[in-house]
Amino acid sequence: MKAMILTIILLIGTTISLKAQKVFSVQYANQAAVKIFVVDFENQADLKVFKVTHQNQAGKNDGKWFFTEYANQAAKKLFFVDYQNQADLKIFFVDYENQAGWRNKSKQHLMY
């Protein structure tokens, strides 16, 4: 019984941590789960992103991203493309945490 409870707790903990927006920028497109393009204007973005400085500040798919030092620490591996038509997701980096969030919720599944 204890083993079963422990297993359930571990599964829940793993699921919660996978939703955190800990990301890693890879060198090659084929290593990435999501291809990203950074737009020049906020109104062009699917997601407005705020870069947090500590991993415990990372949000749960709400645009608060923590860039990890190593790929195995990240929930999502990203590749930044050069052209908008190559991207799965268009982002805009914002200056303040309260500005982060989805503009196009139909793309939200990409970051789960």
C-alpha cells in the first residue's frame, strides 16, 4: 500500500514539474520540441514571454520562462528560427512579469 501511494505521489510530482516552463535552447532544429520565432511587436506574438532569473519563478505555461543551463533540466527544448514561416510559435519578450501570457491560446498545447 505504501509503495502504491509513493508511486502516485511521484507521478503527480513529475507531472507538475513537466508543466513548469523550464526551457533550453538547442543548437539544431531537429533537437527541439518547439521552433520559436521572436517577433518585433507584441501584437504579432502568440505568447508574450518574461524571462525569470530563478527556476522556482518559472510559470506553468503562462509565459514565465526559465532558461536552464543543461538540456536535461528543461521541460521543453526550443530552437530559435531565423524566419517567421519556420516557427511553430511566435513570441515577444516583455519587460515585466505581469505582461507575460498567451495571446493565441490555440498554440498553448505546444508548451505542455
